Amino acid sequence: MRKVWLVSIMAFVLAGVYPRRETVLGAGDENLIPPEVLKHMDPEIRTGKRPTIAKIRQSDIFGLREKPRFEEDFVAFDFSPKELSSVQREIVEKWIRQGSNKVYVEGDQKKTYSPLFEPAKYGGEVAGTRCKLLIHVVNTDCRLDALYGRTVSPSCLDSLGQDAVVIIGTDKGQAVCGAFHLGECTVYFRSRPSGTDSRRWDLNWWHWAMGLGVPGAASTDVLGGGSSGLTLDEAVKYDAMILKNGDTITGTIGNESFRLKTSYADLTIKSVEIEKIVFEGAGNNVDVLRMRIGDKLSGVIQDKKIMIELVSGTGVEIDKEKVKEIQMRKSG
């Protein structure tokens, strides 16, 4: 029995998967978070089973060419960029921009791995910086004392791109937590918060980063910020529309097809044939369609409105300019 247990542990370590282990379900949460909020929190996120994070080591880099996509929710790095060869560096940079996985960096890692995220350079403040919570769903019901880790210097905010999401900053205008896009990849960066609301903020963060809705303020039962109130298992049954402000809308895309203008032809693509749409992707001001058969088409989508039927049954139209990407889950 002991031998089987050891083999299982070794296989887990070699796989390079590091699930987050936070707090046992219910242990202490009820003392800090109202029950009407907790009931909308995904149990797998509360127990630390999700998100799972795969770590890429230097020995894994060459393998990214044949197997670029990981099954885990996020990918983090576990190597020194200074020790990479020029070939390894180029492979990693291309892998990031391809957008096979979401990338997660925390605290001082933002500075360590900043060379891979050009032109978004990190730097600036020392640990324990006083922070300023901006208007964003992740900050619902939260007050934080400080965040431990480096921030993004003001001179670098413009390089993050206009569609970057800054959730926490400082009075000096520095970004501490948020997300930005490189090609088709989304890079989530944050520092570790302190204060009595840090647990609530951490749960809010992971719900948002995982594409789930964040429960609303404790004074009401209404979910805010585009939340659907779904668990992870329920959410994967629906299409997900990610807006440029970072919010996620869950439901069923109503457009039966999309009109794509390419350099060689005007195409009409059925929605059931599409796996993912990235608007203005790859830094080239073009839209990218990933097809279910594996092909990728680039051009400009001519549809001005994206229709989606929410889980509640309400139909809404969203301007294309407000949408970052669409993950077609139910349509296939």
C-alpha cells in the first residue's frame, strides 16, 4: 500500500502540477464571509482543489513545441529567464503569445519574469506597498491593508495595453493586481493581500480569473459584475463571453454565424464550427477564430453586435468593441 502511495506522489510531482491548497471547506469562512455570499462560492475554489496550476520548468520548454496546451487552469513558470538559451527564450515567448493557457504570476515573480512579457515591464515599489482598491467586482466587500510584492511602475502602464484590467493600484497610479493581454494570451498578475478581508478578496479573485461570476455585496442576494452564480461544473456547459473590462458573461451565443472579412475572401462561419473567438488578437488589430477542427482564421468580424441568452433566460446584445473573447462551449 505504501509503495502505491509513493508512486502516486512521484507521478504527481513529475507532472509539474501544483493545485492550490487553501482552506478546508467551511473552516473559518463562516466567521468572515456572510452565508448568502458563501453559497455562491464554488466549493472547489474554497477547498483549494481549483484552480490547478501547472509549472513549466526549463527542462519542459522544448516540449512546448509538440504539446503547448496544459489541462490545468493556469500555467506558472519555475525557471530563471537569465539561464534560458536564445532558442528556449524564443519558444517561451511564442508560447505565451499563442494563448494556449492563462499565465499566472504572483508577487516578486512579476519582476523575475518581466523579460518574457515585453513590452510590459515590471518594477517599482518595495514589499508592503499601501494599496488603493479600484472599482472592480473582485474588490466587492473588501478592504485591504497592504499587498506584499512589487507593483508595475507608472511609466509601464501604457505598455500594458488599453484593454488591460487594473484591479488594485496605489495612490501613485501604479498597478498592483490585474490582467493584460499579449497576443492571444491573458497574463494575470497579483500580489498577496493582507487584512481581515484578504480571504474574501482571494476567493473573489479566483472566481473572476476562472471566468466565473463573483458574488455580489453582502447586503443583497443579487449577483453583480456579470455573474451567473454557476459552479465550475455548471459553467462549462455554457458559452462564455469575456469583456475587455475583465467581466465574464455566461450563457448561449445567439449569433448563428459570424461574417469574417479576410485578405482573400469574405466568409460566413457557422457558430457551431467555432471553438473560440479572440477580438483584435495577436497585436495586429485583427480578429482570430479557432475552429473546432483545429484550423485558425484571421480577419475582421463584420458583426457589430454579439447576442447572448443569459443563464437566467434574458437575451442581451453586446457591442463587439466591448468583447475581448468568446469561448464557445454549448454551441458545439
